[in-house]
Amino acid sequence: MAAIPTPQVVAAKAQVCAALALRATIEANPGHPKAEALREGAAVWLRKVGAWELAVEPLEEHIFAAPLGGLASGPLSDCQWAGEDVAVLAWALGQGKRPPEWEPVNAAPLTAALHFMQDDGEAIRRQVSLQPVEELRDYFKRLSVVRWATHEARLKRGGSAEPRSLDVLVRVLRERLANADVVLTEVDFARGREEVERIGPGGLTGDSSSIPGLLVVRQMAAEWLVGGRSAFWEADP
């Protein structure tokens, strides 16, 4: 189990994710006259306010160094989803509401609350605190059991739901949550299934739905918050 990050590190990571979300916006319109200045300016600002030293990881460093139009599909996708990371981290810091289930967020007000690209970006990190750890763990658990239930539903829908495969899903889930000191009960499994049934096949398990991607991104952010993964961009099991 990794250490739970400090509020200052979480705030710095949220500011880094805000910069990634900005990069996605820039990539959508690279010909804008201010695009290159914004690309360079975001990295300069992160260094200026100390967020770079606290929270930038190798993947992010690669993204910030890449020229406009130079991102591969994977890193570009990470940037496009980064607003969801901002939402989870801002909520954990008390700077926003818990992200609505299961709707994409508008990250703009949250990046403003984190004083992104503002002169006092370092000061805000000294003023924040984290939600109680049990609340963070409960959120991670909810996301995890719902994601598990989506996998189970897909297996059953595809006719490949052998008992052995279903047992492996449960074992992986238990191990993953145990890394964050989270205990599962049968009630948790039932709630995960109920949520998938409530949303229906066009939502959490639908091939054309954006909800599964949203769920993965939020789960990984929540997992990092509770010490279940040492690096924010650690490979997802």
C-alpha cells in the first residue's frame, strides 16, 4: 500500500491535470494564434508555482514537451479525460462537489478554484485539506464495484461467464481494494450490480457509451488518493 498523498501534492496534481485538460483544448485548435503560447505557458506556470516539482510524472513531462500535434493517441486521450481527474481531485480537496453520476463534468470552474494559471497558484495549495480518508475510500469502493459489475455484465451478456472467469474478476477486485485498505462485503457487490442494472445496457456496459471511460478515469484518480497506487499514471490492472 502506497502512502496517501498530502493535500499539497493532491492540489499540485490537480493543477497538473488542469494543464493537461488545457492541452486537449489546444490540440483541438492548434492553429489558434495563442495556442503555442498557451502550450509553453502552462509548463512554465507549473514550474513557477512549484507544482511541477511536486506532481509532474514522466508521462506528463512527455506531454508538455511534445509540440502541438505531436501527441500519440494514448497521451492525447489522457489529456481529453483530464477534466474528470480534476473533478475528483478538486472534490477531494473541498474545492468542488463530488462528480455527478454518471455525467461528464465541466472542469472550467474547478480549474479556476485551483487558481490555475494564476499568480497565487502556490498559495492555494497551502490552504486546502483532504476529505476524511474513509469518505475517499468509500468513493473508491463505489467506483470499483460498479466497474467490476460492468465487467461481469459484459461476460454474462457475451455468453462467456464461466464460474472461473467470474471468480477471477472478484479476486482481482478484492486484491486491488485491499491495496488501499478497503474491505468488500456482499452488500457492496449487490450494490454494484444494482447500479449497472439501473443504468442499463446502453449506459455503463454499452459499447458506444462514454460512461465506461469516465468510470475508469475516476476510479484511477480515487485509487491514487487513497494510496492504492504509488503513481497517478501507474498502469491500470
